[in-house]
Amino acid sequence: MSTEPTVRIRDFALRHRAAVGAVWLLVLLLGGAAAVAGLGRLDQSFTASGGPGHRANQAIQERYGNGAAVAPLVAVASWPAATDVRTAETAGRFADAVRRAAGPGARTVSFAGTGDEGFLGADGRTVYALVYPGAGKPDLAGLAAVEAAAGTLRAGLRSALPTVRVEVTGVLPLQHDSAAAGPGPAVLAVKAGCALGLLVLLVLAFRSPLGASAPLLLAGVTSVGALVLVEAVARFTEISFIVVYLVPVTALVLAVHRWAQPPGTAGRSAVAAGAAGAAACAVLAVFPAAFLRSVGVAGLAVWVVGTAASLTLAPVLGSLTTRTTRTAPTTGAAGVAAAAGTAHGPGGRRPRALPASIGLALLVLLAGAATQLRVGNPEAHALVAGGPARDGLDRLTAAGVPSGVLNPLEVLVPAGTDAAAVAARAARVPGVLLAAAPAAAEWRRDGSAVVVVVPEEEPMTAAGAATVTALRSALSGGAAALPVGGSGVVDRDLVDGVYGLLPFAVPAAALAAFLALAALTSAGAAVRAVSGALLAAVAAAGALTVLWQWGPPDTGAVTGWVPLVVGAFAFCVSLDRSVASAAGGFWWAGPVAAGAGALAVLAVGIGPQVELALLVSGFAMAALFDALAGGHRTPPGSPARPTYRSSFQLV
């Protein structure tokens, strides 16, 4: 590829450095304000749209105003040993207390309204009720309302039943207690150490505070500009809030990596990698799944804005420093291919066979582990180690009540259909603990009814997923299938609606990246870059499986959108490193950029919240894998690092 266009852009930016700097400063300031104001346009439900469960939940939410995709609260009461919890007096007292404490608009169901002994513990004195608060949609505001309702419900029940041990648990209270616990002194020290380590790494790599701050500025304008573009697209189509996690981390690693390259190599590789990455992300963006579309749009925005910043702002910032670099490599496709082919020649470092083989074997093993990935919310026992919600969960399990009660299913029964008959049919499905058709007014609306189905196992487990499938099959007979919703179907929709498309989306995106890269470099370099990026993405998912699913945390599953975000991040940073390396970039740029990304996410995100820890660990592992891959060889003639003039000398 000819470097003339990139050189002309660079020279133009240098001739008008004040104007270029002012434009990017406006992007950072005004764009930052616009990005913050536009966050409300992003879909905050974190659910897979378009699937049958999503459609059922939408119908339930529209008609009844609560429940659906939002997991209910579970009120647990342990009565004194001499109490007969089956009597109408005791059961009614508990049900009345729950109803009053739940507040207006809530839907509640327990033993009193159904007579189903599935609401009773095996110990003979523990009972529970499902509570769907009056307010609560599957977005951040709605989930916060449900979390707040847990405290109100707990206080109201303890006041109404002073002689009974009362707890309130549920998926959302468990997640809330995990976040509310906050990092302890040791974790805060680690976070501070990672933040300091990031600054030290950048200063050591770029030899001055000014050189260290430049990639942070590049990352900032890229993040802000990309988010503004993503939020503009969100006006016309559904874009998930997950982009808020993907954009800044990817922008940081790309910015550090490109700032570490020689000026000639940086512009050439930025265009080639940007075109390939943008092509791959554009393909993802056209697939009919909100999460894939969101990842594709976010990645496309990062590549576009990041490449623009690399071609214009980076030269302006670079003009403030003096770099000692090797002679720029030959331009054009032949130069890129020659650089890739002679990377082991004089002046380069031949890769050590044993470490390289071990690293490749590790990545392949992790890629194999990715085939065993189970997506879904982590199991309840792994969400938090202690707290009021965990006390309620422990009380349930001690009484022999399975944890599947935390994620019940809901069947929307249309007018003219016998809800009791539907409940009886659902109760016969293997793996169902109970199925009930409450007769209370809040469970009946305009002739329709909601049947609650409580599974024995949590939906992210193999047994729980089988129960959901069997229930849908059992209720699919007759004139039309009955819609099955509830919090227990969200994971299933994610598997069917998003991960079911990956066998088509991933090859299509890889092919688009290959064609774009081969047109600008060479077929061999394109094959190596794209295949390496794919392996990095799959290995990152495998690492999540090994660490969280099989490791000590024993979450049983990995939050469904996390592997998508982590995989996209790993693909992007690996692709950029591979293209820069083939173009003759510095060998140490990849490890420095990856280390900076790992330290940044650990400094910001490490803590007790399991879902955030999943995401942070995925980012960090993907970055470290890329650092290992990036340190195998040195292009010919590469110096140890560029030399920058200090900020004091500039003054």
C-alpha cells in the first residue's frame, strides 16, 4: 500500500497543528458532555431481544407492569418449631404480612393462595413467598427499584412477624449485597498499586511524563468520539449498554500500542489494521441480535475514530517529542511482506522455540475449553459470600428448598384458556418444583392470567436449561404455543438468539477482515493476523471458563454478554499488534500496550462484585495473552525503545 496518503495527512496535521489540536480538544470536551448526556439512549436491560422469552416478557410487562425478565424477591420465614405452617391461620398470616410489606402494585404468591407444598421447606417450619414489586423493569433504574424494595420488604416483615425469623433474598438482592460490600483495604491497595503501575509502565516505556500522557490523551479522544457515534446510532436501533465497557478499554490498548510505533509504521499499520477491524465489526453490526450489533457498532466506531486520531493527533503530539527511530521500512505491500518475512534476520530476535510452543499450546487448550463455556448469570451461591440476602439463601437451602426458586418462569395464559389446567400440565414437567395459577386479582388481567412455574435448578445449569426446554415443549401443543417468560428464560434466549449466530457471524467477520487486510498488505500477513486474532478471542473465552466455571469461584456459568465483549476486545488488540508487527513496528509495543490495558482495568474494576470481576478478569487475561504473543520476536533493526526529550527540556 502506498504511504503517500498517510504522509499527506500527517504533513497537513503538522502544518495546522493548532487547528488539529483544537478540533480534538473540542471532541474531548464537548463530545464528553454529549456522551454522558446520551447514555440514556443505550438499552440497559442486558437481555437478549428478539427471542421467544423476550417477546413473552414484553407481553407480561406491558399487561401486568412487573415481573417478566426481572427476578422476584423471595421472602423466607422460619417459624418456631411448634408451629404448623400448613394451617390456614399461619399461612394466611404470612401471606397477609408479605402482601402489606410488598406495597401497592406488587404480585405475591405463597402456600396460602395455592395450597402447593412446594412453597414449604422440608424442615416443616420454613415457608417462602415470591414477591414481584410493583415497580421494576429490566433496566438499571428498574433493577435499582427492586433492590430498594428488598429492604422495605425485609423491614416490613420483621415488624409484622416479630417472633418469626424473616429473611429476604433473590438474584438482585444478592448482586446488590455484592456491590455494596465494596473493596476491603487489601483490594484498595491492589487497585492503587495497579494504577501506579500503569503510570510507571508508561513513563518507563516512553521516558517522560509528556510521552506517557500522550497515549492517555489519544485513548480519551478515541473513547469519547466513539461513544458519541455509538449513541447517534442508538437513536435508530437498539444498542446495548455493554458498549460502555468495550469502548474505553479497547481504545486505551490501541492508543498505547500505536503511540509506541515509529511514525512511519504507525500511520501505515493504523490504516491497514483500521480497515480490517472496521470491516469485521461492520459485518457483526448487521446480524439480527442486539448484543452482536452493539459489539459491531462499538468496535467500528473505535477503529474509525482511533485511526483518525492516529493519523492526525498523534503526529501533533509526536512533534512535541524527539524520537530516535530506525529507518522507515519500504512502503507498499511489498515492504510489509518483506518486513514480515525478514523478522528473524539480522537485527531481529529469533523466537525461542520452547516458550513459543508452550504459549501456542496454552492458547489452543484454552480455545478447547471455550467449547465448554456455559453462558448465563452466575449461580446464586457464587454471587456473594455474606450479607442479608445470602442469609436468606442459606436459610432456604438449609430447609431443603432448591435455589431454582430464585429464577421462576411465568406463563402468559390468554383469555379463554384454563389457567389451572395449564399449571397442572406444567407441574408434570420433569425438573419443575411447582406450578401454580394464583386466583388473586393481581395475577389476572383482562381475561388473561399468569401461571408461575418454579424450577428445581437454576436456569444456567444443564438441568435448569433442560427444564426450560421441556416446559416450552409441553406447552406448545394445541392451537398455539403458550408464551413462557420470566427471569429464567433470559439465559436460554441468549444462547439461542446470540450464541447460535456465532458460527455464522465469526467466519463472516474474519473473512471481511482478511479481504480488507489482504488488499492493503499481503495474503500471508492477512492470514497470520486474522487467524491469530481469532485464536486470541476464543482463548479469552476459554480462560473465563477455566478460571470461573471450573476454578475456585465455581460460578457454574459466565455472564452471557461478558465473553462477547472480551472476545471482541481480544480480537481487536491482537489484530492491531499483528499488523503493526508485520509492518516493522517495535517488538515491545504489544507487551507495553497489553500491560497498560491489564493494569487499567484492574485498577478500575477489581472488587467483590462477581459480574464486574468476570469482565475485568477477561480483559486482563486477554491483554496478557496478547502481551505474550507480542514478545516473541523483534523486527529487524528495531531499537530497544524510542527516546523522548524530557518535558523539562521542552520548557
